[in-house]
Amino acid sequence: MVKLLTDFQDTEHIDSFALIKSADIRLTKNGKTYLSMVFSDRSGDLPGNLWDATESQISRLLPGKIVQLQGVRGSYQDKPQVQITNIRLSGVGEPDNPAEFMAHAPIKEDEMDDELNDFILMITNPTWNRLVRKLFNVYHDQFLRYPAAKMNHHAFAGGLAFHSLSIAKLAKSVSAQYTQLNQDLLIAGALLHDLGKVIELSGPIATKYTVVGSLIGHITLIDEQIVLAANELHFDLQSEDMVILRHTILSHHGQLEYGSPVRPNILEAEILHQIDEMDASIQMITGALEKTADGSFSDRIFGLDNRRFFKSSSE
């Protein structure tokens, strides 16, 4: 049985094929060039530095390439890493398909597609239904295949759809309990709130931020797409339906310092923010605990204030 990257323990020798997820050129304090790299397979990521990288290595060891990686599993600042001893590109007859080295959503793409269609049918408000349908006609394939993030929550192929559909399910459940909520608005917001990430991110393989994604961000990008789609559909942007949908999506990060241009000021916007936070937190903590021994603390989770979480041996 082939050992995956996250299965290795400290001091174990690694000799595996892996996908280069990122490779950034850095300088040491002495001015020497090295590559700060992240390797991945379907089990997750493992960072490592290639010291004294040559010009040939820098030009060849690019994100998206498959390599044979040799080294020793160690740690730095309580986080796992590989101390690289040898690295080369895969050769003829060796693994070369990046899709085989990527973590994927736990639900198949066609199942998520069916769920997406079911949720769109639940939106009875004609303005929101037509708008959602139009945007998913454009970004359907990317929605089902892109990650929801580069590093934090749902950072795997299909993660964007998996996360958004999870929030839609939560929206449906919360609306059933609290009948004062507008279920149509919550489901439309759940489906659209992160759709700008198909513009913000480069794709599922060796994911990075695009220039426009770095400079503008997914919240503003999806609002722009909503406005463009509304204009094509001849919707009044000043109508209450359009204003509250845009507000719900623009405010879903909850705080100005977290990227939302406005804070939630309607009930559904606050609920969308809360269930978005909950779903992201559950996924990050679950992913960390899956790699944690019973009775131990997880690695620190950057997206949750660098906290460590305890895995009870009774679970």
C-alpha cells in the first residue's frame, strides 16, 4: 500500500510522487536563492524548502508538475514539513496526472450538480431565480470543480460547490425552524455568496490567486457579475429584491476588516454570515482532527486564530 504524504511521521524517510502545489522563489538572509514549496496528494499538503535551488530547478519545478520527492519528514514551528534530499520531475511511464494528486470533495460532481438544480428550483422569487440561473449558466462547470479557498476551508477540488451546497442545506433547515426567515433569499445567497471565487482563484490544480482576485476580491467580483447579469435581464437595480440580495452577499463576511464592504443589516444577511462561518469552521477543525492522534492537540489552524483543537480519545 502506497503511503500518502500526510501519513508520514517525524524522522520517517519519504520517497513518493507528489504534485507541486506552489513554488515561490525566496532569498535567505545570506542572499542565496531557494524555493519555498508545497507538495500535495489526495491526503493533503506538505511544505518544504529546496535550498540552494539552481536556475534549472527554478525553471522546471513549477506548480502543477508531478515530481518524485525524497526527503525526511520533520517539523518547523509545530507544523509538518519535508526536509528535501532529492527531487526530480516524473518521467515516462511514471505518474503524470495532477488530478490523481488532488484532494476532492466527498460527494461526486454529478451528485452536487443534481443538488444545485434542486436548490435553484426551490427559489420561487422570479427575480432571484432568473438571476441565479443566468449566473450558473455562465459559471456552472467552474462552480462544481473549483476549491473554495487556496489554503483554508474547503481547499480541495469541488470544495466551492460542496461548501455552498452545505450552506444551502443549512439555510433550508434554519428556515424551516425560523419561519420568519425568507428561505428564497437565504438559498440564493448561499449559492451565489462565494461564486466570485471562480474569478478570484486560478482553478483546482496548483491553486493561486489571480491578479484581479488579489486586487479586488471575490465579494466585489460576484457583486459585479450580479449587476451585469441584472442589466442584461433588464432588472431594476434599485428594486428591493436586487438591493437586499446584493446586501446579503456583500455582507457575508460579517466584518469590514474581513473583506465585507458593509456589515449585515437584515436578518437573512446575518444568518448567511453565521452559517457560512459555522460550515467553514467545522470543515477546518474536522480536517485538522483527521490528522491528529486520539488524546492529542491538532496543528494550529491559521483560519481560526492559530488555535489548536483537542481530539478526545472517546470519540
